[in-house]
Amino acid sequence: MYGHVEKLAQEMKKGAESVEGVEVKLWQVAETLPEEVLGKMGAPPKTDAPIITPDELTEADGVLFGFPTRFGMMAAQFKAFMDATGGLWRTQALAGKPAGIFYSTGSQGGGQETTA
């Protein structure tokens, strides 16, 4: 919402692209909050990173998921995206793809210890 995870993702992209032959694409999940609510929360405009759909995960050789913590859990927007990947898991469309996670917390004890 505020760009912290995207900043981390940009740094990870730099690192991954330093390896010869690696191509990195950055995506964002769909926002679930209304514009009115985002405005009241002081959220800046979204970036131009494309919105990912679950099926686009099958195109990747590997994935690295980044998300903010919300009270010790992933943000609802990311949870909604993950919930939409059920068909991929059922058919094992992502089997064998390496994956990792990273996350950001706004405060010490803000959920990082339980988010993973």
C-alpha cells in the first residue's frame, strides 16, 4: 500500500538480474480496498507494475513473493491472490518451481515473527 515491499522487491530484482541469463518481472496483486478507503489511509497512487493473475505464475521458472504483514499475517490483498491459486495447486501446475518469500513490518513485534 505504501511502497515498502515494492522497494524491497526492486532491490531483490537488482540482485537477481546481476546473474547472467536471469530475467525478472515485477507484478502486484489486485487492490481490494475502495479508492475512498485508500484515500483516508493516505495511500499513494499505485505504481505501473502490472496486476498479476494466478495463471501467470505458471509462466515463471521460479517465484519470490513479497507482502506486508498485517497483525502477524499476510495482507488481505495477498491472501485473496493466494486463495485464487487453488486450481494451480490442485493440478500441481507449480510443482518443481523454486519459491521464496519476504515481507515487511511497520514496527518491531508487528507480526514478522508469525507471518512466515
